[in-house]
Amino acid sequence: MKKYILGSLLLSTALLTGCSLDETPKSKFSEEEAFKSPTLTYVNTVANVYSAIGNCWYGSDGSAIHTLQEFSSDATMLPGRQGDWVDGGKWQNIFLHNFESSVDTYNNVWNNIYRIIGLCNTSIDKLNQFVTVNPEYADYVYELRALRALFYYNAMDLFGQVPLVTSSEVSASSVSQSNRSAIFDFVTKELAECIPHLSDGKCQNKGEYYGRVTQAVAYMCMAKCAINAPVFTIDDTSPTSYQAFVGTDLSGACKASEAQGATVSAKGKSIMINLDGESRNAWQTVIYCADKIKALGYSLQPEYAANFAVNNDASVENIWTRPNDDKIYKIDDYNIVRTLHYNHAGAIGYQGWNGACASVREMRVHGYGTPDVDPRLALNFYTDKDYMAGTGQAVNDGATDKDLEYMPLAVRVDFPAGSDPHAVKCAGARMKKYEFDKGTTGQYCFNNDLVIWRFADALLLKAEAEYRLGDAASALATVNEVRQRSGAKDRTALTLNDILDERMIELAWEGTRRQDQIRFCTFTQPTADRYVGVTHNASAGNYNDDKQGYTCVYPIPYAVLNLNESLKQNPGYSK
């Protein structure tokens, strides 16, 4: 009897519902056919996993890693505009840190992450049966292991204690949680073992390694693990496990504390990571990884905006991107649609939903309305009437006889009845980062590859690590290298909060902010936009003024807990 395996050409999937690890193939064909050549072997074991990633980072309905990283931060919100965008309070609850595990968003993100992990396990197990006869398949195994490690990095980051499963033979009923530090150790060891066997090709450029995990991608994941090591090595045992990361600035300015930062910095010096035959502390590992990425040929793109332009696959800066276009990949991206006012979008021949926007805090950090406005503001956001440069015309605000004018400082979590209708429609600076694709043949499919990681991020991580090691002069020089590319004036001095602000400006809308805030001890602090007593829709809860730090991880979804009773809820949550 012939054996049968999953085939990616017909896009079969190994679905993980909650924590289920059972395969549910949609189609099968003979193993003899699938493995008769290295090309078919790659397609049916590695490529099928990449093809299943889809909207894991930028989900069309908001159920995505990017949503949980960006909309829970102090930078981005989706306000209630008198009946628009209430969505049962989902977006407001995320922004106000009411992380209820019954919300589909968290469950869907968990499922997407473990679906990819399950596919990796299935392909790794199958390939290992052939490696002895076909040793060239070993590199496929390393690539899949690195990809699996990358998804465990996301699971660890978002949910803390998660199940560690490395075999497709493990049943759902036998899965138990691992401590967060154990997942951290697994991810860093897997990356270290896989890196020498990965390609040094460019993931962001069209060709053989387009969209794949290469050495640079793995080094960047290692840098992300290392920079967050003081957080990732905490094992959740009580609601106060993350007390050290609860900010002390209650003024609404949401500043990072040098004193708290020094505690985090000291901890990072004691966490050792083995990579490329040498043991380094967390901060040294970050610097080493950034330098290795540079040695692999990555540098700052001369023009900041080119990293996000239509057909941006020629970027020398983007390290890992999600390939996208309107002909082959056709992955819906609603981020541009979700942010633009509908009349603004209509003027350029598209749809807009008048939703997501920048917070007041984001605008203040960018220097909006001041003589010291950062030049990246105009590259990251539409403010005032600058949309006319692209449309050539003013448009109506959709509520009054006034022209549309984005009002960055008028945004609020929710606009109650009686609010100024002009402000309701116009409040909030809108995302401009990705060039609008006027030539697309699909309503929501653009020819901009979506950027997950880029070299500017690696440089700012390096600057932070230098600062935490006590080398403020090197950190300042590295930060200014990034600023100079966009025409921003050099900083003459540097604080920990300056580095956090620099990351907010440079990486606006790129899904790094929640992670950064936790590490800098500002995630739980009130801001100009969210504070005790802030107005919100009746379908959302009050601002969660977390003084314990348990919101530094999301809750394990109810559906997952109901499926496997051996799993325990993260501390601080109700179940």
C-alpha cells in the first residue's frame, strides 16, 4: 500500500483548532509522486508551510499578530465614531487593555500560530524519514525548524506560557504548557543550530529565497529574543510576575524611567545566549546579530519611503517581508483601507473605512504642531489637508459642508452623542506609510510586500543594547545614523526614553510598539489617550489600570482552555 502525505500544490492544511494537533488534509496524493525529486520534495514540505502563513501578521479582520502588537500600544487606536467601528467594543477593549480571553481575536491569533507550527512539525517528521538516503534534504529540515522557532517566538511573546510541541505524533490531550523561559531557551537554541545551515540569500528580493527564512531573518529573530530576554525569561507564577515592568510615570506623559531601565539592563547582562560558538549576554547578542545582518549585505535604504513603496522587493533594508501582489499571492490587506477617510480614498479611486488612526501621544512624539516636527511624520501619516498632494483636490468631510482635514490632536477613544460631527469624521492622523497602489487589479491586494523586520529596526536595537551596556556614545552615533537617513537633526545627547521615542517614530505602524513598551516599562502607564475615567463605548470596558503587570501577556483563549484541561490560564485573568 502506498503512503500518502499532505500536498501544498493543492493547499492542504494541518489545522490546529485551539491546541489541537490533529491533521485535517483536504487532499492527498502518493508519497512516491511527491518525493520523486528535490523540487517536489521542497514544494510539498517547505513551500506548503509558507503558503499557509497568509494573514498571520496582517489579518484582514484584525485577527493578526500586528493587531495585538500595535493596537494595544500607546501609538494606534480605532476610535468609535458615533456608531462606526464599535464592533462590539473589540478595538476599544484592546486599546484599553481589557484583554478578555473570550474575544475571537486572541483565539484566532493563537490558532494561526499553532497551525503553522503544526505544519512545520508534519513536514519535519516526514523529511527526517528521507534524510539518510537524501542528505540534501537536511537543509529543508533546518529551514523548517527555524520557521517553527520564529512562530514559537511569537507565541512566547504574546501568550507567555505556551505548549511546546515538536512532533506531529503528539496528540492534543497530552499537550501541557512550558514555562516561558523554556520556550525562550528552545527558540534561541533552535535558531543557533539552524543559522549555519540557512541561506545567506535575500528574503526580500524576488528569486529563490523570496519570503523565506534566511540567515538574516534568523539573526533578526535572535536579536528580538535577546533584546526582550529580561521579559521572556520570566515564568508566570502570579499576577505580579511582571511587577518590575509596571511603569512609575502616572502623569500621562508615559515616559521611560532610567531607574527602572537600569534594573532591566542589569538583568540582560546576566542572561547568556550561545550563538556561533560563543556565549554572550543578551545585549552583546543583540549587537552581534545586528553586525551579522550588516555583514550579510543589509543597509539603510537611501530613501525611507522606498521600503514601503509599490514593488518594494528591491529594498536593501527590508530583512523579512510578506510577499504580496494582485496576481500571485493575492493576500488581502485592509490596513490602508481601514485608516483612510472614505472620501479621501474615493478621490484616488478606492475604498476607505475611516477607522484606524494615530494616538495623540504618537503625534506629540513626532513633534506635530511644533517647530521640531520630525521629517518622518510626513512619511508616516496624513495630517491636516496634506492628502490633497495625492488627490489634487479637497473633499467633503462626509458630515458637514466643510472640507476634510485630518485633525491629529482631536482623536479620542470614543465620540459620544453630541460630539462635533466634523471632528468625529476627521479626528486622528491616518497611516500613510505604505504607498497607495493605484495600479492594483484587486480591491484589497496591493503590490507592496508587507514589511515585518528591517535593518533600521536592527540598528535601533543595537543602539539600545549599547546604551544598556553603558556605551552611550556609541548608542548616540547609531541612533543618529538612522535619523540622518530621513533628514532628522542629530541628537546631541541620549536617554533611554529618547531611544523609545526614536523607535516609535522610525517604526510607526510596524507592529513593534507593544513589545518595546513592555521592555521599557511603559506599557501599563496611562497616556494622554487612555487613563482612568476615559470615555468609551458602552460595549467596551473601562481602562484597565493594571498595577500588577499581568497584561504584559495576553490571556490563553477560553476555547483553548476548554479543549485541553491541562492548560492553565495566565495569572491575573479570570479563568
